[in-house]
Amino acid sequence: MPITVSIRDANTLGGTVNDVELLYAQLEQIPAADQYILDMSAVDFMRPYGVIALICAARRLATCANKLVLLENLLPAVHSYLHFMKLFEIGADFIHAAEPLNQVWQPAATTPDQLHLTVAVNPASVEAIAAQAKSIFAHWLATSNLGNLLNVISELCANIYQHSGDAQGCILIQKYKSRTRGRIEVRLAVGDLGHGIRGSLSARHKVVGQEPLDYLLAAMQGMSARASGRGGMGLRRVEQIVEAEGGYLWLRSETAAILSQGPGKVQEYRNLVYMPGTQVAVELHAPLRD
């Protein structure tokens, strides 16, 4: 029998990275079924990290049931946004909208303000991702910060196909103008269901610690799964950019996460609901100029 799960909180996929944990906790409690249906009627807004979380959750549910996950009662704006961001194209093997889409949303801006969901599968795809990311960030990030951020984005995406073992890991970037806050907000989210940070690092190094959090902290300090020992996903550089520009870095793997607003401004999370692979969210802020 199919099981319908209602996303009860409107902020679950459109709020903070902590709100996403509500989805993971909710899905952890549902029994086995031959199909899963997610009732999205309460969801009126989604952030990029919420989209990545939805993909990760749907992939796991579809694997368990061996059948596509259905999204029902999508509000028109949310449905159109997910279609525009290519969720149903990227997720054709594991997620589908229960109702047809009547009108496709198109952004009003002519500038490249987003990177649609893009799967990182090879060097060419990473180059294309970096080029689009440059178009999004170049208008306001200082040259040095822009170069560092693009390097980190490239490393995060390269790690997906080089080390995670997941052929469907993907990235999404979107820029928003918040006139109420007087700033631009750029949100980046990356996610895969692969080996995770502990799996990647332990394949190259001796035991770092006993808990997933130990490996996240090691990655933040620059430990790398690359044969050269260099790279380490550049997370320290992201911390410095976050501190300079405003925003945060969220790094999650298995049952642990780190939320950083800059060096020395770090919250550690243990005993979260298990989610395989690695999920990353970055938000940066810039003053709004008319």
C-alpha cells in the first residue's frame, strides 16, 4: 500500500538548514511501503538547500519502495519553480509530480541569477558549473574572494564524482534580492548520497576519530581525500568569505553537521537523523544597490 506523508511545517523546505532536519526526522519514522507520496500543500517557498534535501529524501524513499516518489498538492508557484529548476528532469528516475503543471514560471530578470540543478559527473560538467557560478557571483564579490569561492565550488563538485561514488550528486545556486533586508542573498547547495566525508577520508588516511563529527572537523581543517593530500574542499576559505561577506556555511554528513558563520563562530551538531553522503549549503550576503 502507498503511504502519504504530509510536510507539515511550511518552513521545512524554505526555512533554515535546521528546518530541513524536520523532514529527515519525519521520514525516519514512516514504515515500509510499496510507494511514498509527499503531500506538499503546506510548502509555499523552497530554498536551494530545501530542494537538495527533497532530492536526497526522495532518492532514498524511491530506492526503498523501488517506485517513484510522488509529490502531490504542489502549489502552482512551487510546482513551477521546481519545474524551472529542472527537478523533474534531473530526478526523472525517482520523483514525479502527481498533477500536471499548467503554467511554467519564468524569472523576470534577464541576468543569470541561478544555476539550475546540475549533476556533477565529469570535468566538463564542473567547468560548466564554475562558469555559471562566476556569472552569478562576479558582480559583487571581490576578485580574491570570487576566485577562492569558484575553486571551492569546483572542488565540491569534483569530489562528488571522484570520491563520493554517487553518480547523481548535484548542485543548485540561486540569487535573491531582499528589499526588506536591503541586500542580495546568494544561496548555494550541493548534495550527494555517496560515501560521505568519513568514507572519503578514511579511504586515504588513518582513523581520525570515532564519530562522523570528527571527520567533518578534519575536513574543515583541510584534510583531503585526494592522493596529493591537497584540496580539502577549501572549506576554511569558505569560512573566511562567509565572515567577510556575511552568511553561513553548513556541512552535513551521516549524523553530524557543522554550521559556521566564520572562523571561531562554529556550532557542532551530533546525533542527527542519519543521511548518507554529504550535503553542503552556503549563503552569502551583499548590499542591495539600485
